[in-house]
Amino acid sequence: MVEWPLKKTFWDYYLKKQRMFNHNASQLQLIRYFQMLSNKMLENQGKGAIRKTQENNPEYFIDRFIFYHVLLLLIFYKFSLSNRQFIWKCFDRLVNNQNVFMVVDSNPTLTITPFYHQ
């Protein structure tokens, strides 16, 4: 199996940024559900769990730190187009807020990739 260049650097960067977030256990579980969407075998289970979480904890989907973490997932994991659309729809209330893009654009974690950061 051929490894792509900078694989270790890329994932080390992701893990370092991931440790910056202080999520509780249920928030971490929600992030695992989003990670499941990158796996074709687990995506239906992940979507069901995310929908259930939306009903039980809607505040998680307007939490900017969870959103930042999910944005990192979108950068570092491969998702199908339909799953990417599903993820964005989950955060509709937050994304429709005009201030979120100012905050995201000003966050160096989300604007600098490891390829440009030495």
C-alpha cells in the first residue's frame, strides 16, 4: 500500500488541533457519530444517532466549538457529497448566523493547513 506524502504531518496536525477542544463525553460521542458518516458501512447508524442527538440536545448544533471540530472533520476525513450536505444541514441555525463566518475566518486553526504551516 502506497502512503501519500505528508500523511504523518497531516494527522499529527489534526490530532494536535483536536486536543484543543474541551468537549464533554456526550459531545465527543456526537463527534464520533459525525466521523461514522465517512464510513459507508456505518453512515446510516451515524445519521440516526445524530438525528436522535438533535432531538435530545439541540444546543449542541449551535455550539461553535462542536462546529469547529466538525469543520476539522470535513477537512481531514472523506465524506460523500450527500453526507457533507447532511452535516451542513445539521448546523443550519449556526451557519445562518452572520457572525459565524467572521469567527471562522479569523480562526487560524481553520484557515491554515499543515502544508503551509511549518
